[in-house]
Amino acid sequence: MSDWKEYKERIRRESPEIAKDFAEIEEISSIVGAMIEQRHNLELSQRELAELCGIPHSSVARIESGKTVPNLSTLLKIFNQLGLSFSIEPTMKMQGPLKR
């Protein structure tokens, strides 16, 4: 493989399960990346952000380093303090209720 993008595309074609994992990792990375970028824009340290959110500094550090995936409650606390918000969009068009 010549680069990461080609490798990911090959894996997506050959292994739908791993492709799903890649998509989830990329979404989490995007969310955490936005959090880090905004924290830097506001010139806040991890410790300052943690204090504003009422969470341990170690939690912010682990989230930003990718060592843990934050729960929704923690993300909402952090995003609120950073002046960020989430938006929800459908990923596919649904026709009627889901059938099980």
C-alpha cells in the first residue's frame, strides 16, 4: 500500500466489520479534535478546562490522548464550557418504522 488512505479504502472493501470500526474511530477522533482545537483557541490548559467542567484533569488528558472514549455526559460538560454544540443528522433515509 502506498498510503494510509488507500489502505483504509482496501480494508473497507474487504472487511465491512473493520470498516465499521474505522468509521467509529474517525468520528470519535473528529469530536475530540474539535474539542482540543477549541480549547487551544480559548487558551485553556487541560487543567483549567477540567476545573471549569468539574471533572478530574486526568479525564481531560485521557480523552485528548485517545486513551479513553468519553461518555456523553462528560462530552456535554466539556463542550458546554468550550462553547461547542453537537448536531444530529440522519445518516440514511428511513421509510417507515424499523422492522425487527
